[in-house]
Amino acid sequence: MRERPQADEGQAGAEPRTGWFGLWDGFFAVSYLLTSVLLFISDDSQISHSIAIGALTLIVPWYAGLGRRLMINHLYGPRNVVFALGLVLLFCLTTAFGLIGAFALFAVAPMLIMSLPLTRAVVLLALVHLFPLVVVWVRSEEFGSGGWGAVPISLLSFALTILLGLWIKRVTRQSKERGELIEELRRSRERVARLSHEAGISAERERLSQEIHDTLAQSLTSIISLVQAAESNVRDAPDQATKHLARAGQVARESLAEARGFVAALAPPTLREGSLIQAVRRQADGLVAETGLDVRTSIHGEEEPLPMPVNVVLLRSVQEAIANVRKHAARARTVDVEVTFEEETVRLLIRDDGEGFTPDDTHKGYGLRGMRARVAEINGTVTVDSRPGQGTVVEVHVPVAVASKEAAGG
């Protein structure tokens, strides 16, 4: 058997959890106490009693101070040899002054097997089993029938102690491995909990960034545009400037309500106060007030109640598309906003006749990427059709079955 290198002091000092070793400690204590009692009541002299019990008692600190740690950690090295030789010496001393002390073999044998590779342990076990026979032979004038009769008993004890030692070694090793597995599972659970917490923080940051982009950033852009328009009209068209400022104040109040809503993880105020269609019309009216574009809103099919998460996604998609018209479609004259309730799909379409762009460029902007991410959360799809000089069409599809499932789950 290959020997495992002896661990350094730092590793040996970091003893693993040893609750599983308590069974063996109990067995060792019972063996010691029983052997001590048998020695005490034997017919040997008082001096022999004292020496035998003293040698047996020395096994206890020898095991506790050196052998126990080696057996728990399954370490093989020079210390194991020192422990095993010391254990054999103390056992032989015990047996030499009290033959009944051979009963300690039931504790000594497993310790030899647990502290040494099997080949070396078997050699020492053979020696300690032969030693009581040698004691009998030395004390007798001749090795007669009584001595030969002890040989089969000694051989049987040899076999039983090996089996017992192997069984105890296997049980303790399995218990140690089970303890290490439990500890690894505990560490894995902590690691998963930490990663889940970090993922939750990341998801919340992403949610807040999308909300800020879809609400506050767009509202601030609208307010800036309205204030600039009011500044340019304050002398020549004061009534128009007043309207722009009034609209800017309304947008600011709505933005404040939106901010409070998403911080509290609530639905947008426009959806709490009315339906999706009403919220869409408000967005279209706001675009008219800010830009003067011809915005046409149309509803097809019978409006169906949708779960709030789906309404929020569709409203945010309208807001993002209208914000893109406001920022990028400077040449646009008309904008069409269509909401279609079909049998299995809710379809949202925003079309403008602005300068358009190359669809590949949508991956570079945050807005359309955020829109796609939102829609994907409810298993919907986003299609962007645009060409330079030919306007832009943004189309969102949400399966009705998915919307119903979201309503049931929410």
C-alpha cells in the first residue's frame, strides 16, 4: 500500500470535524475500563497489578496525544511508526505483568490497523498475538497441552481483531468522507446563495437602469425640448411658450410619479389610472404637444384585459419608440401608433416617415436593446424594419397565451 505523505504542522493542526469518531472513542474507553477491571481482580501480585494497570493506563494519553489525530486524518508517516511501536511496547508490558491484559487486543488491534498501512499493521498484529503465548511458555516449565491449546484461540483472535480493525477503519473513513461531503455541500450552498444574491443585485441594477432610461431620461429630454421651445417663443408667441411650459410641468409631475412607482416596484401611474390604450394615447398626445407631428393612434380588435407586467412592457415599448422618433427622426412628419388585439397575439406597431437608419446599428444603442430584453421576458418578439431615407417601423408581438399565463401566475 502506498503511503500518504505526512502533513505539515499547519495541516495537522487544522483537524476536521470529528463528531463521527466518537463511536470509536467510546469503544476504546469501554475496552480500557473492562481490561483494567479484569487486571484488578486477577490473581497476580499487587506489584504486577500496579505495573500492568499503569502500562495499560499510559496507552490512554499515548492514544489521545498522538494516535487519535493520525487516525482521524488518515496520515501515514514516521509519527505513525512511533505511535504503533509505543502502543505495542505498552501492550507487551501490560501483558507481561498481567496475562489477562491481552484482552486489550480488542482496542490495540484496531488502532494498529487505523494508524498503519495494512501490511505493517498485520505484521505487528502477529507479534502482539504471539506475545501472550510467549509469556505462557516462559512462565511454564514446558509448553504443554495448555500452551498448545491456546494457539487456536490466539489464531482466531488474530483473525477476528483484523476483521474488527478493518471494519472500524472502514466505518471511520466513510464517516470522515461523509462529514467532508456535508461540509462541501454546506460551502456549495453558501456559494450558490452568494451568487444568487449577486445575480439578484445585478438584475435589480438592470431593472433600475431600464426604468430610468424609459422614464426619467426620456422625460428629462422632453422637458429640455419644451423649455427650449418656450424660450424661443417667449417674445414672439408668449401663449405658445406658456403652453410649452405647462406641458413641461405636466411631464415633470408624471416623471416624479414614475420615479416613485418604479422605486416601490409599482405599476406606472398611467396604467394604474387607466387602461393600456389610454396610456398609449397619452404618449401620442405628448409627442404631438412637444413636436407638432401628425400622430395617428388606431386600435384594432376588441381590447382585452392583460396582466400588468404585459401592459408595462407594451407601454415601455411605446415610450421607447416615441423617444427614438423625438431624438432621431427629425425629418418625420407623421407617426402611426397601432395596437391590435388578435386571437392569439397582441401586436404593437409604431411607424414614422423619418430619415430611418441601418437596422444593424440597433445593437449599439441601449434603448432598443432594453426593449428587446423586456419583451423577451414575456416570450414576445421585437422586429425593427428601417432603411436610410425610408422611415422606421417597430413591431412588438406578445402571445396572448403567455399573457394569460402571466396573469394567472402573477
